Amino acid sequence: MIVDVKINGFDNFNFKPIILIIMKRIILNAFCMLSIVLFAAGCTGSGSSEERRSEVIVPDVQAVNRPHVAVLLTEGFQDAEAYMPIGYLENKDMDITVIGPETGRVKAYNSDFEIVVQKKVGEVSVDEFDALVLPGGRAPAALREDPTVVEFAKNFFNSGKPVAAICHGPQVLARAGVLKDVTTTAVGSIRGELEEVGANYVDEALVIDGNLITSRVPGDLPVFSKAIEEAIKKAR
């Protein structure tokens, strides 16, 4: 997925990693098409036309086997905490779907950056994804008020698949009731909220407890993003 993003006042913003992804996929698709054409040209013509068509079908095995990650957010997300994991995982050949209470364009609270929510939470299932990412900002406080979102987060956590939350992201998991006796971190301002639901809060850049990955602030994003990648690979 290439994130549909609008940036006001950043005309020279460098999206080289995304450009490289596009070029790589264009080259791959062109190679596949050329292979199909050459194969078809070399066919002898024996057999029915239906049989010949079936011989040149080349399934995209790489696409089928790529991990699929859900990023859950809404209006008021923290820009870097959404973009960096998305860009990092895209560059690791993972597919990303941005999900939220409603589809459409939403804006970060801390900049003019925007992102498109592609699917409603009610339209997807846990089985479709290999991991769930919860960026921070003001969005988690809104997300935890939506019963459908909370239920999805609860079911995802209980599935045992990797769940990664940064900054205010654990607020959704706290409302879902899945953090009792779980060691976690988050931005320091919500420490009390997490401890009230039974979580064991620690002030560290990266905390992993079972299938839960948590970090505190944007400065932790490099280790946070890397940990998501490693957890997905281990789970598969």
C-alpha cells in the first residue's frame, strides 16, 4: 500500500523510499508481463484455447505471502508515529491497510499531515492481518470510545498476533481490558491509566511482553518499528 497523503507547505518533502517502492513494483510487474508474453509466443498452439490460457497464468506468490499489517487510527493521530512504522514495514515488503471507525481523510493533531483511512474496523477481521499497530497522539482517546474498535483491539490481542502501541496507543488496549498483569510502557502522562487497569508500567524505550510491543514517544520509533518487523517474522 502506498499511503495517500496530503502535505500542506511541504512541496519539497522527500519521499524517496516510497518512490523506490513504486519503481521496484513497476519493474517487477513489467518483468512478469514480459515473461508471460514470451511464454505465450513460444506455445505450440496444441490443445484448446482455454487450456492455453491456463498455462500462462502466473500467480503473484510474493504478494500472497507478504505479511499484512493493520494500522488503527483516526483524526488527531501523531504524524511520525503513523508514517514511520508504515514506511518502515512497506520497505520490508509488507502490505499495510489503514483502518479506523470511518473511512476517509483524517488529519494529524501536530501537523498538516493527513492520511486516508481505507477501511472501517467493522469491515475487517482479525484473520486478515498478521499484526496491529496503534499510533499515538489524540486519536487513541477517541478510538477507545468506539465499542467496535475496542472489541476489535481486544480480539486482536487475544489472538496472540503481534500488537504494537506507542505513546497514547495503549489507551485503546486499556479500555479493551487486556493489560492486567502485562508489562508495558507508554508516554508518561498515561502511566496512571495503565496502572489502574492492572498493567505493570516501566519507563523504557521498548517493552515486549508476549505479543505486545510498546514504546513511549517518537524518539523510540526506530526500535519500535524494528521490533514490529521481528515479531511478525517470528510469528510467521
